[in-house]
Amino acid sequence: MTKLMTVLVTISVLSLILSGTIYAKEQPPLMSIINTIPAPEGNWVYIPEGDGEMIINVSTAYANTFKVWIVPTGTQQWENRTLICEEKGNEDNWTCIWRYTKDDNIHDHFVVEVSGEGGSATDSINVTRMHAIDHPQ
């Protein structure tokens, strides 16, 4: 009788799993490491004067979408954001290369967003220009 009950319970559980009633909960995406080139100094990444690029490398888990937004500093600025990178796939490492010119006024937050089946995660990077010593700031 015990074997019959075990078999019936096993069949019932398998039936529920196959029908989708019991399923593994999706993991929320995790963002473990953000590296930038140039590297941050304290709380800011300083972009040299002139034309150039900043590289943002992000290590994640359980993410299938990667976005980077430029958001002006100040309060209530999310509406003024600009999407600079968007990638999709099942990656663990993502890269965004942002190119700028000597004329770009840079004093912004770069918001990194990863999302997956279980939700999303965000982090931000503060970016500004590094001026020459004789530059009037």
C-alpha cells in the first residue's frame, strides 16, 4: 500500500509540474560588477577633454536585456534621459561603448539597467569632464 501511495503522489506531482501549476520561480537579474574605461576616481568618472570614448563593462546573471541611459544631473531629470546602448540576449558580460566629441557638455549620470524574467536591477555611474589646469571652471 505504501508503494502504491508513493507512486500515486509522484505521478500527481509530475502531472502538476508538466501542466505548469508548479514551476521554478525565475531568478531576478543580478548586476555584480561595473567597470569603466576610464576608471572612476572616487564617485566620478572623469572624461578627458577632446573627442573620445568611455567603455562600460557589466557582469550580470539571469539578465537578457542590457540598457545604458544618460540622465542629466539634478532632480526630476529621468524624463530627459537618452538611451545610448541596448542589447538583448542571454549574456553574462555586456559592453557599451559611448563616443563623445569635444563639444559635448558632460556632467551626467549614466544609468545601467539589466532585466530578465524575474525583474530588473539598476545602478548608476557619475560622469563629468576632466578639465585642464588652466581651464576656467
